[in-house]
Amino acid sequence: MKITLLHYAAPPIIGWVESVIGHHARLLADDGQSVSILAGRGAQTDPRIPFLHLPLADSRHPEVEAVKAELDAGQVTPRFGALVAAILEALTGLLAGTEVLVVHNAASLNKNLALTAALYEFAARPGAPRLLLWHHDLAWTTPRYQAELHPGYPWDLLRTPWPGAVQVTISESRRQELAWMFNLPVEQIQVVPNGVDMARFFKLEPDSMALLGRLDLLQACPLLLLPVRITPRKNIELALRSLAALRQHFPAARLLVTGPLGPHNPANTAYFDRLKSLRAELKLEGAAVFLAEQVDHDLPDAVIADCYRLADALFLPSREEGFGIPMLEAGLAGLPVFCADIPPLRSLGGDFATYFSPDADPAQVAALVQQRLASEPTFGLRQSVKQDYTWQGIYREKIKPLIESH
């Protein structure tokens, strides 16, 4: 499918809508779609995504600014008509073969009304692409634009539902505004929120994303991190039993054990076998992940650091520790710490960690985790973002169905 995203400007121009378009284009390209960006300013930033340059689409083009000055004063002159005709002719060539045209803000704002009018005419032609109008901002409901708007054409194009177009807004409040302005049922307007890219935001290593994505850990709620070698003194069996109990409160809770088997005691192999049997007994396959089963070498420090960035809490049930470096790392990463109440960990964690006995009832340990996380607003917001506002999830649940619907 050939898809074109259109706006006044595009990356590498810095702006929020430009950033959103960049994310949308990359997601479409990652999904194997044929996607281009058409804009008045910008450049090709991804070899998979052609940049189609239409200078007159730019809201800052001198001719566009001159015409806008006339329009702001309520004057529709022949200069406006000539500009519409020039843009329409350019669109006809640049959009040849496009099957889906996604217009960002140009049907919402009066930054370039000649582009708006040209798009309206283009969309009305037989055989025109399917049209998605993506409304980030609405001129007619925004006080700062009111002095520039006037009754009639072309300003009314910004408050008229274009025939056959799919209307998309970025939030529920925008949907309510648009429904009121268009006099449409809200159900006829789609909401596709903006999002965040966890890999880019956290600067995650490609190896981290490949490994944790393959193990489906990115949507864990919560993800408990146990960065230890597999040896009996680490008391990993308590972590497994506590996870089983915790999943009664948080069904998507996961445990990630990052270390390999301890290298100096052959009995560790038997211990690992017991842990895997316990995991099966507790029905935690897929929920309790041992990276020792996934890789046959120590993970690079950068990947371990990424695990801290993606985890929601440090869980350290050790019976014995000489020091407790993971406590310090969790402190730097801003993670809540749940750990065994043994002297080395107590001396590091002080009043900042949540403690339990290495022989505690797993249900009681799970209750400690559940109560503390449930009381932390940052944890709730973090889970909301992970579940509803990652670009990958938004693309899968919202954007792709819109693009592919007929």
C-alpha cells in the first residue's frame, strides 16, 4: 500500500507534529508499508522513506505568508486563487499512485489556507486517495486564532467535515471539540494518541530490545528485576513463590533473573534444575525468565543497565550477601527496592528499602510489593504509559487498523 503523510514541515525540522510524523513514518516502514512524507520544509532522514518536497506547502513560504496576511484581514484575492491552483497542480503530480493520504493539521489550522483549499479540491476528484485528516490543533476552537478567522470560504473548510474523510484527533478532549464543531457524533471521530518510543527515550541497546522484546517483557506490570547469579544463597525460590502470589494482584507481573549459574560450585546445576521444576509447578513459564536459558555468556554492562531502566522494582531475597551492588544500582535507576532483611542490605538500603525475612511467607512478601507499588503514583503512570502510550502499541492497536481499513 502506498501511503503519503502530509504537513507544512517534516523532520529534521524540530516541532511536535513533525516529530509525530517521523514516528508514524518509521512505524509504517518497519511494518513493510510504502510510505513517503510530503512537506514544504524538511529532508529525507530515513533511506526507506522518500521526502517529497512541495515548497508551497510550507507555512513560512514568502508567497504563502503574503496571502495569509490578506486572508487574516478578511480578503480573498486573485492571489489566493492562483496559489491554490499552483499547489493543486503540484499535488496532482506528487501524489500520483498514493492510496492513503494522511493530512496532519492542514485541515485544522489556517497556517496555509491555500494548501487546505487545494487538498479539499484534490480529495473531491474521482479516484483520489482515501483521506485521513489528523487534527492536532483546531483553529476555530482556539482563542488566539479567532482574529484571523472569518465567515465563509476558505476559513469554513476548517470547521466542515470533508466528505469521505476519516477524522482523527489526538485526545478525547480534542474529539469532543471536533464533534461539537462539526456537529458529528463522537463515535465518528477516531482518537489516536501521541506516544513515546521507549528504546529511543532510554537509549536502549539494540541487543536489549531484541532480547527483552522477544521475551515479551516490555509490557510486564510490574517487571521485577533479580540481577544475581543462580546459586542457592540468592534464595531465588522465594522470588518465584512471591511472584506466583503477586500475580493474583498483578496478573501481568514478571520476574527477570539476569545472571548465569554461579561458576564455582557444580551443585548450582542441580539448583537450577530445581528452580525450573518449581517454575513449572507454580505455572510461571513465561512469567519467570532466566536469561541463563537465553544466552550462554555474561551480558554486557550496557544490557544490564537497560534492564534496570525497564524494570519497575528490584527484588533481592538473598540469604547471604557480602555487599549488595544491585541496591546501589537500583538507587541510581530510581527503582523501589524489595529485599531480604540481612545486615549488608539493611546497611545500604537504610529507610529507603522494603524488607522481608528470607524465610517469609511468599504471600506476605507479595502483599508488601503490591501495597507499596499501588501507593506510588509514579508506578501507576509508568504502567499507563507502557500499556497505552508506546508508539509500537499505538501503531499496532490504532494506526495500522486505520490505515488498512477500507
